[in-house]
Amino acid sequence: MRFPATTSVLIVGAGPVGLTLSLLLSGHGVDHLLVEAHPDTSRHPKARGVSARSMEVFRRCGLEPEIRRAGLPPSQVYFYRGRTLVDPDFVRTGVAVPDGPERTPSPGLICSQDALEAVLARSARELAPQAVRFATRLVAYTEDADGVEAVLEDRGSGERHTVRADRLIGCDGASSTVRAAAGIAMAGPTGLGHFLGVRFEAPLGEVVADRASASYFLTEPGRGGFLAVDNDRRWIYQHPYDPGRDDTTALRADHPRLARLIREAAGLPGLAVTVLDTTTWRMDAQLADSYRKSRVLLAGDAAHVTPPTGGHGMNTGIGDADNLAWKLAAVTAGTAGDALLDSYEAERRPVARQVIDISLANSRARTSYRMDDELLLTAAYTSTAVLPATPAPRPPLDPDGAHPDPAPGTRLPHLPLPTGSTLDLVGPGFALLTADAAWQRHADTATAAGLPVTLHLLPADLTRPLTLPPTGATLVRPDGHIAWQAPHPAAEATQLLDVLRQILARP
């Protein structure tokens, strides 16, 4: 398969964040190339918690049903604590999930990363068959006034290719090659914990039938815990180790010893264990000093590394992709100025900062924290891509799960409609929600000027939850966040057009 000589956006890294960005860019009609050094999607379950906000993004992509089929049933979304898997005195606590459909039509779930990536990759390839390239690594890149020139290597043949892109997006993880080459530093503690993840098969379904959970924390010192992939035969054992004392290279190669460790931790000396593979990982809590350097931007773990205690790391990265995709699309299409991309860091970096702090606190209180499915639904942005761009009187996230009143910067609330949800009215461009047909001429004026807006007439009673009078309107960005509100249409039909020009940093 030949490589293109040029592309609008080059994405490095095809984990959940890079794949989501590819899907969203395809939805916006943006030419792009996604490269990944590994030969295929992850074989290891890795991250497993998919938040409600991520599921709303996947709902917009048409992938929610398929991802739900790949995940654990809601009846198994619990945390288990006990000395072993057969401890008669175990404690099981529920994950914090929405208590009904009033906040989101797409509650979160547990879906292992290997299964999630397979769904995302299949869809990304269907939408852009030539754009997704595995077994391809970024060797180096240079930047000039007109774009980025990247050298890519086909890891199968060893052939190298040069591709020019308008912009380069680093979605290549905590050890990001893109971030290092851009000279962007990371700040925050590292080495908070070291773990050997062992992927194995064992007939544990009947053993845990009365205590089925997503995560099994073992209270015996040094025992780590189990993560359910399917709560039947597929599992992960997380074994803590000391890098200054333990020889993990030898341990990873010694499958009989790993099987013994699993039997001891499970409390089942006769358990039949088949070790499949292993991985090591380190718990860090770091944030990039910047998310952008000229034509290079960072997303996901390349921009923020989050302790897994809370399940927010991958989901924060998916939120990055959702925020960045429509802005890249607008700049690429020429409907927005380059300064719009500065709002990406202004909006997403404060969210990552708070997520890291919350997850770090969870890691220090491991016996009491609960995964919060709703945290990322509370995100409220302050930037030039929101009007009025006044400082937020609150942190970007609410750890208590309280949802702010609908206002510029917040996520459009889910309100039931006969056809689904107000969230289904979002994208791919801007949406104007109102009960007053007088706004149509404002939408038409903006569209005629090259800034398309789709007007959606709502029942008058739905304007009240949006804190608007019946004559008011809510302008919603392609990522589902409210960009602007007005109590009534102005006499001049250029009102909405002027607002869009400000939001899009359009000269």
C-alpha cells in the first residue's frame, strides 16, 4: 500500500485516542493519515473503564451498540475486596454510575482496551481504508512555515517514506516520540507504583459467580489483584514489584512461576492456568507543559499520564480527540483561523490537571475510592471558543457529580426527544437549538457566508431546561459543548454570523 505524499493531518499512535481522532476526522471529511508502530491493535486489555462521556462520543460515531456488546454486563460492574478470590468475608461495592437515563442516554461500561480498539480500528478502516497504517513508525520529522515533513518507516519491509502534513498530532502514549521531538516537557511524580500485568486464561467463571466484579483488589500485602476481561476464562493479574529488587525480565519468562503466583493470589492451589503474555507498567501522574508547539499538538497519554485509580486516563484522552477534531476540521477547511487551535490547550489542559489530581488522591486512598462514571460529564470550558469568554467561577470538573446549569462552555444537557436525545442533534457542524423559528434567517445568513449552522426547532417546554425564554437559542459546537446563548434574536440577521466569527477566530 503506497503512502500519500501529502495529507492534512498526520496522527501518530493508533490507541483509543488516535483511533477516535481518525473516526471523528473522517466524519468531518478531513484527509488524514494514522500510523502505528505496532503490527495491530493491542492484545492486552490495559484500560477498561469507558466513561459516559466517551460513550456519548461513540454514540455520535454510531458505535455505541457494538461497544456495549464487547463489554461486561452492568451487573458485573463492581469492585471486590478480599484476601483471595474465594475469601468468604469479601466486600463488594458498586461503581458510581448514573442512577437513570436523566443525565445521559449513554452510561459508561467496562470494555477492555483490546476489544475497544478492535471496534474502533474496524470502523476507522471502513471510513478511510487508506488512512490507517499499522506496522509503521515515525522515524523523525521537521517543521517549516508551510507544514511538517515526516519520515515514516514500514516495519515489515524497512522502506522509508516522506509525507508532508499540515499538522502532526502526537497520540503516541506516555513515551511520546512526537512530544520528545517537539521539546515539550512533562511535570509531575513518576514511579508511584510498578506492576507486572499477566494476561492468562483460567476457569474462574464459576468461582466468582456470586461475587462477579470488574476489579478484584486483594488485601493480602504484595498480592495485587485481578481484572476481569470476561469474568469467565479471560483475566489479567496485576502483580506489584520493586524495580530495585525484582528481576522482572526473568519473571516474565518464567510462566510456571507466574502460574503459581496466580494460584496463590486466587487462593486456588489446583487452578489450571495458561499464561498468555505479560506487560510491565509504571504508575505516573504527569502533565505536559504545553499541548501545542506550532503545527504539532499532543493528545491522550502524550499530553497527560494519569494514575489508573478512577479509570479516567483513557477517557480524558478520548475527550481530547473530541475537542480537537472539529477544530482541526474548521482550520483545515478555512472556516476558522489558526488561533482556534490555541483553545484546545486552554480547554483540555485544566481538565487533565484536575483528573490527575483526583486520580492521585484515589491512589493514596485505595480502600475507599469509587470509579465515577459521571465526572467527565461535568466539564465546563473557558476559552476564546466560548462566548462570553469570562473566567469560570468553578473548577472545570465537579468531583461530586453535580452538573452546572446549561451555560456557555458546559456540555449540552441530555433532554429526551421523541427520536432520542438532544445530544443526537450535535454535529458534524454547529447546531442552533431553539423554539423560535425567527432564528432561521440568522442560521441562513451564517450558512450563506460559509459558516454552516443547522437549526433545530425544539418544543417550547425544552427551552426551560436550557435556562432560556421561548425566544432564546443555544449554539452548540460539534463536540457537544455550548458555545453561546441568547435570549432572543437580534434585529440584524448577522448576529449569529458575528458570534461564529469570534468563536472560530476567523479574521
